[in-house]
Amino acid sequence: MAQNIYDDDAFFDAYGQLPRSVRGLDGAPEWPTLRALVGDVAGRRVVDLGCGYGWFCRWVADAGAASVRGIDLAERMLARAAAERDPTPGAAAIHYDRQDLDQLELAPRSFDVAYSSLTLHYLVDLDRFLSTVHDALVTGGRFVFSAEHPLCTAPSHPGFVTDARGRSIWPVDRYLDQGPRTTNWLVPGVVKQHRTIATYVSSLLDAGFRLTDLVEWGPDAEQLASEPGWSVELDRPPFLLVGAERS
Amino acid sequence: MAQNIYDDDAFFDAYGQLPRSVRGLDGAPEWPTLRALVGDVAGRRVVDLGCGYGWFCRWVADAGAASVRGIDLAERMLARAAAERDPTPGAAAIHYDRQDLDQLELAPRSFDVAYSSLTLHYLVDLDRFLSTVHDALVTGGRFVFSAEHPLCTAPSHPGFVTDARGRSIWPVDRYLDQGPRTTNWLVPGVVKQHRTIATYVSSLLDAGFRLTDLVEWGPDAEQLASEPGWSVELDRPPFLLVGAERS
């Protein structure tokens, strides 16, 4: 079972202050790239795995999805998601339910699009999860996900340091040593699962997916112009974005 | 055009001392993994792109390939490859020829297997190369390659350093800043092209390949037992191994 840190009081409060929590999808700099991978959702049956506050579910509903389902482990996230729905006339209703994604159950061939944003690095059993998602998609159905980039989850001590030359470097170690990492992110003791890029990709292929997109995300020129501080992300990408298809 | 450092006197001499130069494929710790990706070559038409001394070409010929072609830019490597052939009774002849892989020309649909070991990080025009290789394969044909891992080519100053905690770390910077890196490897001034994993994979997909295998190679338990010093490779993998198929 994945750690349910999002129901922790201190974490929930701190998480709520993040730009992506306050501003939604527009506060997530990787969203334009991710949205391009998701593609057109009009008329599609969509599931969001690790839906959090439901920003993506609401966007999908407004974009004309045939049905929208949001699944999360954190009761408080789901409560806020359900409360925040601002219904658009004619948009599909969003159905939220609580599941541990490490025990995920979905009906076979019931979705056209599966989506998961920054959730997979919490899951303990990635293979089981991917197999379940694969089977829940129709032939030609798409799975798009983002995860914390493995360069971020690998280090014993994640965080830029200054080297002897005075240059900022990202201190990589234990990259091939996959498994849990306990870090201080918003609160102490957050457990993330470190996996290599090769493991994410190989697990998808083993589950029967065809890989269609692999992006190691960093800010583009326009984003850097408005947020110069983001240039550190060019030294090591913060996010891995992946698109795959059930073939 | 790729730099032809392998025809440099000092480089050629230093390169000749490496375990993989002296012992051939058995001196390359990633070879067992790469060999598994290559699969059965009996009866296949095989091309080795960046064939060097011809170790792989000879292995393929001895394994019953229908035809074997080795291509390299370095005249001295090719001369040694041609001189070293120890013919196995009944094995296919190996045809060597000199080409800059950045200008590679191959007949369409003329090979079943294409292979390239630790060469692609020298090429300037990866997209052109992959497109040429794709078109040179028959439908269902395989392309297997290794490259220096992007974590190795990224840094301004590649090399393990000791952090303030006394721990050995690999100093990553400029990971998303793709392009040439001039490093000192065997001799000063070796130019390698840094690309991200996502770029290798996306370029393959764009060329029309289906990705079948992605390995971030590190030593296994058996190799570590006989070569304990290789444990540093677990901190950041030295090689990227990739398998793809023309679909």
C-alpha cells in the first residue's frame, strides 16, 4: 500500500499552498506538454488516477468528455474535489471514488483515456498498476502520465549543491538502486519510490503498451523569460512525461 | 561530420589498451545484456555501424549470419578489423567499408539486424542516421544500439566528486542542454554529443521504429562480486542499451 501522506494535516495544508494547488493546471508548468500528450478528449471515457483536487477531471469534463472518473487515496483531496465542482452546462458529471492505486480495480475495456499526474512515484507495485490500467483501456486507448523525474528521486540527498568550482550541481547517487526514498518534502518522512526511466518504460512494454511519447520535461524559452529562476531545471529535469497506447 | 578521433595516433594507442579492445566482447561488461537484445542472428543479414576492430562482426559471422557488413569512419580500425579475421569454416565473409555515419548510405530493406555499439554519441545528425537505418531494415527488422549514458555525457565536468558528507556523487548539470561536449577521454579534446534519453527514444519513434527494449545498464551481482570497484556504476549507469523494431 502506498503511503497516504496527502491525508496528513501538515502535508495537506502545505500542499494547498503550492502554485498547482492554488492555480490548478495553469499553475503546473508541465501542463501544456502533458495536455498535448492527452490530445482530444471530446466524447471519450476518461479516468484520472490520483486525481487530487480534481482539476484535471473538471478540465476533461469541460472539454466534452463522455464520462469522467477521478480516483484517489486521500479522503480530504476527494472531499475538496467533490465540493469544488463548478458544473458547466452540458458537461459530464464527474464520479469520484477512493481507492489505493496499489490495489486498483477497474472494469476491463471501460476507458478510452487514462491519466495520472505525479502519482506513480508513490506506488509500490507499478507492474500490477500498469497491467490494470492496460486492461481497463480499449484497444487504441491512451495512457498518459507524469512522474517525478528519476534524477530527482534517486539521490540520497536531493537538492542542488555548489561544487568546488562554484557551480551548482545536482548530486546523483544510487540511481540504479531502486526502491523507497524517504525525503523531506513539505513535511518530513514522505516516502517516494525511486525507479529508473528504463523501469518505467520497460514496465509499460511488459504490460502490453506501445510507447508513443517520452519527455524529460524542462521549461521552454518563454517560461524561462517569465520565470528566470526555473533555469535550474535545465540542469536536471523535474518531471518525466510518458504517453502509451494499448495496441 | 563526426569527429574522427579514432584515427588519432595517441587515441588509437590508448584505446587499444582498454579491456574491450584487448579482450573483445568478453571485455565489455554490458555485452551479455546487449547480446540478449540482439537475439538470434543465424541466417540474418547484419550490419554493424561503427564496427571498430570488428569483434561483433566476427561474432555474428561465427553465429551463422547470412551476411555481415562492418562500417566505420576510422581507417586504422578497419585495417585492423580486416587483418584480424580468423575465418571459421563455413562462416559468412565480412565486408568492411569506410563511411562517415553522419552521411551513411544503405540500400533500402537490405538488412535484418542493425547494430551499433557506443557510437551514436559521436554522431551529429541522429535523426538522419536513424531514418537511414530504419529504411535499410526489412519489416520486423531489429536495431540494437548502446550509447554512453546521458548522465555521463551531460556534466560540464564528468567525474565522481566527494560531497560535504564525504559521499561520492556524480555531479549532474546541463542535462537538458543538448549538444557537443568536449572532454578528456584517453586524449584531450574528444567531442561527444550529449542527448537525453527522451531524445534517443523520441528520435527512434519519429523515424518509425517501435521501441522494444530500454536498459540503463549497470553491473549485476555476479559482476560486482568479481569486480567490486564497479559498484560506482550503480550511482549512475555508464551505458544506455536500446532495442527497436521496424514495424
